[in-house]
Amino acid sequence: MPLRAEYPEEGDLVVGTVTSIRNFGAFVTLDEYGGREAFIHLSEVATGWVKYIRDHIREGQKIVARVLRVDPAKSQIDLSLKRINDHQRREKTQQWKNEGRALRLVDQVAQALKMPADQAADLFGPTLVEKYGSLFQAFEVASAEPKRFHQENEKAPWAAAFLKVARDNIVPPQVTILGTLEVSDPTSDGIEHVRAALRAAEQVDPASVEVHYVGAPKYRLRVVASQYKQAEETLKRATDAALRAIKASGGEGTFSRA
């Protein structure tokens, strides 16, 4: 079951292996498209004048390139090395590595289901790619948010095996955000009121929220979550809880992002 089209589209970033170099350009096999051949013209190897092509590219080199033209009728694909920046190159390389890892994990799911890997991929691959964007992202969601994944796929006969492989092999991604609480209470019981307000913040999600003393009246809030949006929501709930508590006791409080 092919999880991608037979040919890339114009503008796509692709990973390939340089197989042959000529004075006029280089031939490349596309790793993600079954070894289909593509070509990089000398003028697309690097910016500026290229005197010696081998100063910029070599046989056996793994490269990331941009697709310039695709002609399926002639089985022709033209690429460019110079029309891609370092950030795009790193992101595409990581994506390609993730996809390779996902396919190896599919093998494990197939073993658990006692079926060939291709058959397992046919069984759940298209569904998961449509839902989560890629197989690797599906494994990440299953590891980081197993309840959500189970709810979204609870009727699928492969879901339990997929979940187990994900949780055994994928470390959920984490994001950390910080904020500063300033809370004070001048009354005789002010210290206890401040402590209660900080406890209220931590109790919003004890597994994700930490409060650290900076120097009265400042306290640092640290929130760890699998997704940035989730971290932001947890931080807001924690700070709201602390500020409500301190103001209810007659004290004062403010919050600022670190």
C-alpha cells in the first residue's frame, strides 16, 4: 500500500541519493518514491557560478532538494539544490527519518497482529495518515494522548496493538513554558494565604505544574505538556486559580509570562 503518490509534485521537498555526476549535472534516486530517478542541472546545484560540480555534490551523498518540474509521461523529474534553505533542509531530513522510523514500528504492529507488514499498512495506514497527517504523528498521538487515540479508533481491530507499540517505543514530545506570579498579603495570616494560592496553582494539574520560589513576592510557574496549546491552557488555569485564591483572602496578585 503506497502511503504517497507515485510522483512528487512541483514545489515538494524530497530526499534522494546522488548516484551519478556529470559535468552538466547530477542524477539522483528518490528515496521516498521507490528509487525513481531525478536530475539536478548544473545551474541548480548552487547559487552563483559552479566551476567544479564535485565541489558541491558527490556520489553516494544524501541530499534534500526541491522539485522544479515533473513530467510523468517522460518519467522526468527535475530538482534544485539551491532553492532550499538550511531550515527547510533540516526539517525535511527529520521528517524523512521519522517516516522511516514509523515504517519500522508498523512492522512491530504487523507482528502483533500476525500479518504481513504490507497488509497491516493497508489496514490502518490511509486512515491514520488522513486523521493525523502522517504515520509517525499517529504514533506520537497514541503515545502522548492514549485516551484520545483510543476514543478516535476504539472500533478498529488494530488499535490496541498500535497503542502498545507506540507507548513502548515513542517518548511523547514535551514543551515547557514559564510564567511569573507575584502574590502578596499584608495581613497577619498573609504567608498562609500566599501558600494556599500557590497550592491552588499546583493542584490544577500536579503532574504538569511546578511552583518555584524566586524571591518574595515572586514565584516562577513551570508547565510541561505534550503540546504548546495544552501547556498554555494549563498555565492560564493555574495562574487564574492562584490569583482567585489570593484575592479572595484579601491579598493581591499579578502574572506575567517569562
